Amino acid sequence: MRDNRRPGRRKRSAFVFAVVGDKHVAAASIAINFLKQFSKADIAVVLARSEIMPAHDQVVRAEVPDHLNDHQASIYLKTRLYKYVAELADIYCYLDSDVIAVRGEADDVFAELRAPISFAADHIDIDTFSSWAVNCGCPPGRCRHLRDSIHRKFGVDIPSGEWICWNGGVFVFDRNSEEFLLAWHQRSMEIMGNPEWKTRDQGALAATVWAHGLQDHALLPQAFNLILDRMWNIPSARRAIAQVSELRFREDYSLSPREGSTAPRLIHFINGGVGQVGWRHWDEVEALLSMKRRHRGLQAMPVVMEENRSSDNSGLADHCLDGDC
């Protein structure tokens, strides 16, 4: 590809979302509303299967294969993002729709790119993640079946079950990342619909990381992907009926900087935490946005997904709109 960029010019940066279907548009719009308050970077939405426009004007329409459901199609888009946004900026940061900006320093993430690509770490190791990635029949806990499946399918050996997975919810990339993204995309498509594998992108991502010898590659600081799990320590059997009163809190961070700690810039609300009224972690973030908008003289806007409006959480299924949940 010809490079027409002038030397010495300040690099253009853009946050990117990959969105498939009307429900996904609603979720992404919440994340975009937050990001607009805390970022000066461009924002682009790669959109498929929806006539509903996100709360944004820079939208790239994309086609996805008909045989993929919306969740699978979001992985299809996500893992080949550079094909859609190559001319929009110089450096990009992909965000899942459940990643919420909470500080103006969110834009500092672009300076964290280390070639060929930079991902955030997950909060668990590969053997703990295993039963969430493959249909091995094991209860939640540690097993090596994901590593075994990666070896059988891709011929990639991951010797340690304690290796911390890369999290696909936040990653920074540029034109030099295209080879890695293509390899991730190809592996994701190879296992898509395979009954041995669940619809996730992290198993294929782990295989690609090790195949490229990047298992010790520098990761994004945790401040750019602080993971808050709505279902933390709640047994699988209770997740669909859990009440807000059962949801746990983390005490090891603050939205405001504290001595000896760094306040998060981007918070990743996994397992349906976005818009969960009555859960302290979400309530604090929503209050932060309201305060920011009042400071700017803007009208407050609703940022709660319809199914999360009630403090009674019974019957609320786990959310999984992006590639990893």
C-alpha cells in the first residue's frame, strides 16, 4: 500500500467500534456517549446489519457473511478491522461496546502502541479461561482443554497454563498490525461454528500470539482495561437469577487518582455490567458522566440499557455482543 503520509506530521488517532445488529448499536451508543466526553480523538463505527445509526456520524458500512449470527459476525468485523478503517487515521484503538471511558487521559492509550500490536491483559490465565472457550464439559475452574484444542487445531503449543490471556476488548493497532490481525481473523473463522469451540475470539487470539512468538510482548497498562465483572464470584447456576444485592465490589481502585495508584482511563464492564442500576461500580460511572455534562452545560442523557433499568436483576442473561465477554 502506498504511504502518502508526510514525515513529521502529527499522527491522526481514532477509536473504533465493530457493531452488528440493532441491539449492539444500542450498547455501543452508550460507550460512544461516554467516549465523546473524555476523548479528543476521532471515533469510527464499523456497522453491519442495522439501519439504526449509532450516536455518531463517522460510520463505515460493512458486509458480513449471511451464515454468521450477529455475535459471530462481530468477531468477523473485529478481527479484520484494518480492512475497513485503513484510510481514516494513522493509529487506532479498538474498543468493545462494554468498555467505558472515564477520564480524559483515555487518549494516552495511543502512545502505548508497541509494534506490531498492543493488547490489554485479561484478568485470568489461560487454564482458568479454558472452560469458557471450549465445550470441554468441565465446570468453571482450571483445565488444560483450551491449550489442547489449540494444539490439535493449529499446531501451536502453549506450555504454561498460567500464561495470562490477552483480552480482545481493547487493542491498539496501525498499518503494521495487518499481518497479525489477518492471522487472528483466519484462525477465528476456522473455529467458527465448530462444536468443540464456543463463540469467543480469545482462543484464536492466544493461538495467534504464540504462533507469532509474542507471548512476552508488552501489554497495555491496566488503566486502559480495568476489568469489572458483574458476575464476579457468582456461581454459574445463579447468574441468570442473581439479584443486584449479590453483586460484588472491588475496593482496589478509585475513579479519582490516589497516592500510589493510577485511576483507570477505560473500564471494561464484562458480563452485562454496563447500565446495571444499583451496582456501585456502574452508579459511580454514571454519576461521573452526569457531572461532566453539567460542567459543560449539557443536558443529562440516559445511559442505561432497557434490560438493566430495574434493580431486580432476575432473568437478565449474560451479555455477549462483542467477541469476548
